[in-house]
Amino acid sequence: MCGIVGYIGPKQASPFLIEGLSKLEYRGYDSAGIAVHDGSLISIEKTIGRLANLEQKLEHHNLEGNLGIGHTLWATHGRPSDVNSHPHSDCTGNFVVVHNGIIENYMHLKEELIAKGHVFTSETDTEVVAHLLEEHYDGDFEAAVKKVLAEISGSYALVFMSKFEPNKIICTKQDNP
């Protein structure tokens, strides 16, 4: 089980995301993380353990921006660690994903992406989704997400952010993750 929260609006996203994650923390104690878009770049802060650990990190490195996504995790792929915590990004840092559920064909997709030169940093099935998005992006964020969804199988809820779309979050689900 995991908790996912997102924000688009006029205020700073980080406080909203932390508040939302605090209400969802019972859905995952292994790790917590947020990604915030500042209008130019997406910054990620994540950590192993409870939400309080993330709040401590943010005291020293607050993420500024009006768009963001957050996640609490009970790990299903890979051991709980900072690197396996969500959100996950692609090679370029242009795309960020949070995920609840299981991508059943992630290992096959990961092998294909590695053969194309993608470098993975985690043991998660979620990171595959971020790299697929990078692979399919040709200037149209929504079209790239649709291509990703056509390739993955499983039961999932996914939330996507793109550096190129500072006012958009795309959310989707399949079955009952």
C-alpha cells in the first residue's frame, strides 16, 4: 500500500504535500518523498523511514514551486532505502513519477531500456515508468503517457510530472491497486 498526493495552485506545493502525506502516512512507513516543479526544474527530496524524516530534510532544503507530487511507501520491489523511495525520475530529470501497485512486466521493459542506454539507480518497478516516459516523449506529454500506459501491465495508480509542463499533473489508474 502507498499514499499519493498532488498539488497545482497559487501557493507553495511543499507544505500542502507534507500535510497530505501526513494524512496518508498509515499507507506507508518505509519511505516518503516529494517532487516540486519551480517553473523551470523539478526538484526531488526523499528519504527512508517515516514522514518526519522527510520533514527534517526539508527544513534544510525546502523545495519551492507551485506544482508537486508526493508519496509514502510500503516497498514491494527493492528494499526500503533512500534510492528506492519515490518519486522516481528518468535519466534526464525531465520526468517524475509516483506509483502505487505493481508493474508486472517491469523487468522485461527495464532490460530493453538498459539495452538502449538508460541508467537505473533503483531496484523499483516504478523507475521503469519514468524511463519509458523519457523514451516516448517527442514534445507531447499526454501522448507519451498514453504510449507508456500501452506498454505496461499490472494493477497501478500513477501520477506523472514533466519539466516541460509546469502546470500539469497526469493521473491514471488500472484496476484496483
